[in-house]
Amino acid sequence: MLTGQFLLLGAILFCIGVYGVIARKNAVLVLMSIELILNSVNINLLAFALRNGSADGHTFALYVIAVAAAEVGVGLAMVLLIYRNRRNIGLDELSEMHG
Amino acid sequence: MMLAVSEVLSPLKGGWFLDNAWLVPVVPTIGFALIVLFGKRLPKKGSELGVLSIFVSLVLASGAAWQWIQRVGAAGEEQFISPVVRTWTWWQAGGVEFTIGQHVDGLTVVVLFVVALISTLIQIYSLEYLRGDRRFTHFFAALTLFSAGMLAMVVAEDMILFLLGWEIMGLCSFMLIGHWWEDGANSRAALKAFFTVRTGDVGLLVGIAMLFFAANEWTTTNLGLSGFSIRGISAWALSGEPNSTVILVAAVALFIAAIGKSGQFPLHTWLPDAMAGPTPVSSLLHSSTMVVAGVFLVARLYPVFFTGLDILGPSSNVIMVIAAITIVVAAALAFVQTDIKRVLAYSTVSQLGYMMLGLGAGAWLPAVFHIFTHAFFKACLFLCAGSISHSASHHSFDMKKDMGGLRKHMPITFAAWTVSTLALCGVFPFSGFFSKDEIIDNVGGNGYTLFMAVGLGGAFLTAAYMTRATYLTFFGQARGASAGEHDSHDAHDSHDVHDSHDSPHESGILITGPIAVLAVLAIFAGLFNATPFGESWEYMKKWVEPRAVVVAQPSAGGPGESFAISVPSSEAGGVESPCGSETPTAGICYAPELNHAKFKWSKALLSLMIVFTGIAVSWLLSAALYGRRDPRLVGLTERNGLARAGYRLLANKYYLDDVYERGVVGTIAGPIARSAYWFNQNILDGILHGIARSARAVAMVVYRDIDQRVVDGAVNASADLTKTTGLAVQPLQSGRVGHYGALLFATAAVVALVFVILNT
């Protein structure tokens, strides 16, 4: 099988996602990057599930998709609220959490 | 997902309605969904869907009841009539199958029928009562779901579906009690009902979990059922297998849930407040759904309570004690209410106490029969109260201010009210007599004389407060709104549209129709188990009571497989079945053996006399108190001595008022409160102070030597450490999400690198 290629694809997607999370200023783009990371994990899960011939990985991937949907829902709601309060969704200006 | 369908293969008669009894709750659930989706666009605003769906489930429930009767009739005299069970597995995890399904036996059938019938009548009544309400569609949706929840709970095969139905009802009661939530009091009442019941619900969760973990192994090996299955739990509880402490705690936990739901003392306070909802809701809530759920829980899992609480044992158990307190406390409270619905609410609490008393004392059948009869007459009484407020008193429920003398204006309502009141009081040919008297009789017959006396005292109180309410509402002179005054209706204004506020009149056919049907049932429902007329009239006993016979142990099939019950022929010489008190030696039991008291007219006459005394005493007091405006009496006092004495009695009305209202409360509540206060101050506080003093002495030693030196030293040191590190890492807390993300991924990368190095 093409496990190696699948894992490589997953790793590339993961790196793109991490880059997006760290470097992007726009909250929506950060959320999209998180989706990329989650989906790279899904690809890994499926790849290993195929190699081991067990259904566990598929189940987990479905589960991750469901959780990701919920996560995006919450995340977009937060972004909306932030936008409503500040008219801006640049993350670099959000530093209320500083210690 | 439908993985496996299993059916009980039994030689007993079945039938389409019995096999498909699960449709009874499903139809109104679909009705609910349709009302929510399309209700507002329909010509009747969705009410037709509600009435139709609940009527279909009434037809299905009646069919199931009929076929159950056929099944019982075709079975042998001593044969165990196995319930009609169908299950679908919807989830499988860790070797445990979670199923959803139906469990239809006599108890299921009778409660299904009652709930569906009363829900149908109440929905028809609501068409008129809530006409023009601002949330008409919403009301019918919630009412339909409410019935569906109760029906689902009744038909449930396992405790998970039971819990689901139970919680649906809790939610719908919240929505319905707070239907007119614009008024703060209503929404507070809804919250109170919800939270009080939730308090008890914790007990249900704990009880179900305990039963599952205790019973699952036994039921899986012996019956091939999971530990959630009601059959499995019942058989397990009677098998002699369970640890007595475990089953005791489980039974108490489940009973706490029943206390919350069925308004038993001390969680009864939400029930009278639940009157804030529209009257049809009160009627449904108080007669057949919601409050009966707690009683149903105890009746359904009766073997657990039977074994756990040692019912029929020599000492009294927690169910009986709570029930007896409830009967007296609630009945006493009913005397001081001016709101007609609150009188009925306390009456319901008290009657639920009777049901619980019966269950606690081993009188299972009379208690279930009381559910049956009580549903009819209590629903009828509430609908009568609604009819009065709708057509006579301008939406007021105040008996003293806005009612009186209504019997001439509302003949149908008055007749129905009288019949139901007589049934509630337990007067002979009416339905309440047969059920309530049977409970009292059986409690005494099982050797609990004290509790029988409480039951008889409760009967006296019931008769007295209902007479008072009847007098205030229908007799005497018209007062307030029912006399045509229009001053007070603003305070009670909850409806959107007012029909013309003319003088009191009889309500329309949509209101009187359901009332009349219920009144007829209130008269005749008692004949379903008329013990006084002999064995042949005990239909309820024949059809509903599970037979306590040992059933041959089925071969342990795998979960999901059907299992056939082979029924042994009756033992030679009529040997008593060992179900209940002893461990069944061969086979399993699904129901404990219970006694039935022999009916004697002498005992019945005693309770009838008590009831009539209650009615007479209360009538005289009420007439003296509330009939004081009668001009003939006022005029007579000047003319003769006898009348002057009578006048003095009447003139003392405020004194009597005090006796009747504050006096009753004062004599009951005052000394109890004082003695409780004394007990609290002198004994409890003494004990507490003693404990506190010794604790303080010990504490001083601990404080000086251990706390100050060792513990504080350690705490201070760790706090200092934390502070230092905190200050050190503070710059990391930049507040920038990007920085956090970078740190997170950097850490993950380092950890991953470590793993890679370690594994190579």
C-alpha cells in the first residue's frame, strides 16, 4: 500500500497547518489552519488503519470530524463576538490574556 | 441501527396491538415533531395534529389492553403470563448491549390506557380553554410531547428508555408550567418544579447505575439480558443473589427519585406551585402523567423495593413512613388554601401518599388500582376548576373572592364536580371507595395497624377539605367575579382573548364533554376491581397483577436472542409459591407473592362512617363560616333564643375562621415547630456543642504543633517557589494566541523528537 505516501501527505498538511496557526494574523485563517492540522491527523489515522486492517482508525477519524465540526462552530462564534466588539479580527491585537 | 430483533416466543396469545405497543409513544412523538415544523401553518394552528396523534395512540393502547385481556383469559389459572417484549439493540460497547424496546404487561397496559385516554380528553378540552392563546401551537406541541414522554416511560423495556421518558416529562412540565412566562411568578414556579424534580432525579441515575453494576453479571449469565432490563432486574432482585446492602441503597436511591417526581414529603412543595400553568396542564400533570411516574417507578421495579426494603417484613419501611407523613401533611395544608386548584393540588399530594403507602405495605394491586381511579376523578376535578374559571369567575381561581353559588349556573360542571368529589372522598358506589378502601384494608391486613389508622385519618381529612371546597365554590352566595363584579380580573389576567365577561354560564361542549366522560368514569371505574362484590368482580387483579409463580429457568441464550419461557403446571396440592420471601429453588421469579386482605363490610362501614363524619363536620363548619351572609339567619337572631345562640356561633365567624384556618395550622404547625425548635436548641445543639468543644481542644493542639510548623511551613515554601517561578515565566504569557500556538507546537515537536530518539 501507499502508507508512506499517505503519511508524507499528512506531515505536509500538518506543517502547513502549523505554519498557518503561528504566522497568520487573521482569526478565520487560523481556524482554517487548525482544520488542516486535524485533517492531517485524520489522514494519518486512516493510513495506519489501512495498514493494520482494523476499523478503529476509521471510527476515530469519524469522531475527529464530528469534534472538528463542533470546534469550528465554537471558534467562529468567538470570532464573530470578537468582531462585534472590536470591528477587527486581527489576532495580534488580542492580548487581554497576558499575565 | 437495527441489529437484532428479538421476540418472546411463548405459547400465550399475542396480537398485533400487543406486538406493536411501542407505537403508542412513537405516534405522539411524531405528532410533536410535525406540530413544531408545520403547526403554525395549519388551519387549526397544529392542535388538530396533537389531538389526532394522541387519539391514535389511545386507539392503539385500547387495542393492546383488549388483546392483553384476551391473552390473560386464554392462559391457565396458575400460568405465568409473560410480558410481550420486543427489543432492538442500538448500541453495543464493551460486551454490553444497549437496547430500546417495549415491555408490555398488565401494569403497562392499564397505565398506557389511562394516560392516552386522559391526554385525549385534555387535548380536546384545551381546544376551547386556550383558544386564542398567544402560544397556542407551542402549547399543543409541549402537551403532546409530555404525553409521549409518559407513554415511553410506561412502555419501556429497560431503564435507559425509562429514564429518557422520565426526563422528557421533566422538561415538558417546565415548559408547560411556565407557559405564561411573562409573569415572573409563573416562570419561578416552572423553575421550582424543574429543580425540585431534578433533585430527586439524581437518585434515579444513581439507582439505575447501581442496579446495572450489581445485576448485570447475574442477568447476563442466567437470562441473557443486560442489567438495564426491567425483567432482568426484577428476576435478579427476587433470586436471593443480591447483596442486601446494595439492593437497599439502590431501592432508597430510586425511592428518592419517586419522592421528587410524585411530590412526596419533603419534596412536595413544587406541586402546588405547578398550578401556575394553564389548567389543562395541571389536570394532566396531576392525574395521569408526571406525578404518577414516581409511583409507577416503584410499582414497575417492585421486586427491588420488595427485597431491598423488606416489604411485608415486621418493621415499617421508609416508603410507608414517607407516605404516611405525606398523607397527613398535605391534607392538613389543603384546608388553608383559598385557591381552588391549590386545594386539588394538595389533595393530589395526599392521594399519591395513599398510593405509596399501598406500595410500601405490600398492597401492590390496590395502589395500581388507585392510580387508575384517581386519574379519572382528579382529572375531572381539575377540568371542573378550569371550567369555572373559564366561564364563571373571569380566570380567577380564588374560591373565597370570586366563587360561590355556582351550582345553578353550571349544572354539568357542578354534577361532575360532585361525583368526582364523592369518588375522591371514597363514598360507596363511586370509584374512589373501591381503590382507597382496598389500600387501607390491605395495609391493615398486612399487619401495619398504625398506618391503617393514618389512612383512615387521611380519609376523614380528605372528606372535610373537599366538602369545604365544594361549599365555597358551588353553595352560598355568589361573590366577586361570579357575582358579576369586574374589578378583580386584571390580577388574574393571563389569557390573550377574553370572551365577553357576562354573568356566569355553563361552558361550551368542548369543555363539558371531556368533563362528562371523566365523571362517568369516576362513577364506574371502581367496578373494575370491586372486591365487595366477590371474586368474580376482581378483574384488575386477574388482568394486571403479575402472577407470582416460579418460571423454569430459560437456557442462557446469547444477548439479543429470544428466550422461551416454559411454564410449569401448578404444583400439586396448591403449595404456596416461594416467590418473594424465599429464594426460588428451581427457576426464577418475576414478581413477589403478595397477600390480599379479605373484604369485610364491617371494615368498609367503619371507613365510610369516618368519611361521612368528615363531610358532615366540614359542611356544618363551612355553612357556619361562609354562609354567614344569609339574610334569614341575620334577621332571626332578633326574634328567638335558639337563633341568638346560632347567631353567636355565626358572630364568632372570625374566631372560627381562626380555628379553621390559622387554628388548624397553628395547632399542627405551632407545637411541632416549637418542639422541633426545642429539640434543635437543647438536644441537637447540645450534642453539637459537645462535639464542637472537644473538637476545638483537639484542634488547638493540631493547630499549634502540626498546622503552624509542619503544614504552614510546607505551604509557605511551595507558595514562595510558585511565586518565583511564576515571575520567571510571566513574560511567556504574552496574551498573543500565535505565541501560545508556537509554544504548543514547539513543545510537541520536542516531545516527538524525544520519542523518536528513545525508540531508535
